[in-house]
Amino acid sequence: MHERILDFSTTPAKLSYRYRQLVIRREEAEPTSVPMEDIAAVIVSHPQISFTQAVLAGLSEAGAVFISCDQRHLPVAMAVPLVAHHVQTVRLAKQAEATLPTKKRLWKQTIQEKILAQSRALIEITGDDAGLEKLAAQVKSGDQTNVEAQAARRYWQRFFQNCNAPPEALGRKQEGEDRVNLFLNYGYSILRAIVARAIVATGLHPSLGIHHHNKYNPYCLADDLMEPFRPSVDLAVFRTLEFFDPSYDTLEPEVKEHLLAFLTGRYEMADGLRTLFEAAAKLAQSLSQVFEGRVRQLHFPGAICYAP
């Protein structure tokens, strides 16, 4: 899978499609082009960006995601390919037939891995995991005792304690509340797109979740599978906050560039240096194997330490 993310947020541009290339035209500049197969996502937030229908079709054919943002540069809409795998019909049927016990078992694994990822993130930032590794072992099928919430309270109380933001605000992650939440929301939205892309490429449908099931949410499965990767975004935001002084309280281009550099970089995982794209793809592939009865365990990324 290709991993280039193009962010159009600073200047007007016209996007068109020609010979399997995304052609970019800006005022007083020579046109440039990018091969469609190199693109993972196109993010559009500048109000004077125009594009043709052929651009959307070309991105979808190449397996890329198109993301539209609001005035604050936060993603508000996402288009993912409908057909991306040669056995999609079979896999969709297996996904729809998944039993409740299977879904509960998968959610237990997912939450355990999320808490372990939070543990590793806390150790990297503070040197102590606040007992999260032990807490992960207490997760039951379907997380019926809501250990996830217990872990979240410990995690958020410590993670950003030096970032001039109250822990209770961080726990809510309300849009526009402060720059920390603004950066987190942006990072989570990009992560969601990465995971949704991996799900579709595997032949599964992003709306059929294993835990999330809001009828108005077309990306329930993406919201499920992105949970263990959230601490990767948290670390990216933490490092971004360290790099920029408090005057950077909006999603300036340089802030987004810094965040995207982390999210598209390499991470030290259990099986070597990998990108989030690769880790999400492996997780989605393992989920399809679970639905097919070939394996029982999901393949999670393991460690998430950023490797520049």
C-alpha cells in the first residue's frame, strides 16, 4: 500500500486527472503531478480547491481516500473505495455472519491491546505506566466491566500533565476546547482514514463493527480497529506540542506537516520497523481471517515507539 498524504490547505488549487496522475495546478506555478498509486489520502480544506469527478474516481480506483475539511481544517467527510478486493463479496458475507461471542472476544483483544499501547506510551513520556499493563489483564469478554474507561482515567491524568490542559478536558476531547484537543481530533481523523482504507482494501466493510454500532456511523469498524493506534496519535501530538510554542493554537500548515510526519513515519513494532499503514493493513487482514475461521487472534502492531 502506498503512503503519501497530500494536504491542500494553504493556497487555491485545481485538481484534475490525466494518465493515472493527479495533476495539481496553482496560480503562477507550473503544474505538478503525482501518480495515483502513490497516494494514500488527499485532504482538502482550503475553500478555493476545485477538482473533477475524474479525480474522485481515480483516487477510488487506486485505493486512496478523499477527505474534506471544515473551516478549522478538521475532517468532516470521507470517501473510501467501494470495491477494492477480488473476494469482497465472500468476505462481506463472513463479516455479516460473525457471531456475538466472536465479536465480544475480538473486542476484548482490541481493548487489551489499546491499554497496553497506552501503557507503552506513558512509559515513553513519564517513565511509568500507572499500572495499565496489569489493568489490561483484567479485561473480560466484551469488556463488560468497562476496564477501558478505568484505563482512560489513569492515562489522561498523566499523559498531558505538562501541556497546559486540564485532564478532564482531555478526557472529553471536545472540538475547539483547546489546542491539544484540536490536534488530537485532527490526528484521530487521519488515523480513522488510514484504518478505513485498510479495511476496504481487505474486502471488509467499514460500517459493520465488532463493537461500535451507531446506525448513523458509516465507519463503525474503523472506529473499532483504530483504538489500539490512538496512543500513536497521542505521542505525535505530544511531540508536536513540545516542538511548537503555545502561540500555535490552531492547525497551521506547519503544525499539520509536523503531525503528518509522525503519522506517516516508521514505528518500532514487534516485527520490525513498520508504518501505521502497514500495521493497519495487517490488523484488517487478520480480522478477515478470524471471520473466515482461519485464526482466532487479531494481529496487533505491538510496540509503537516512533523511529525518525
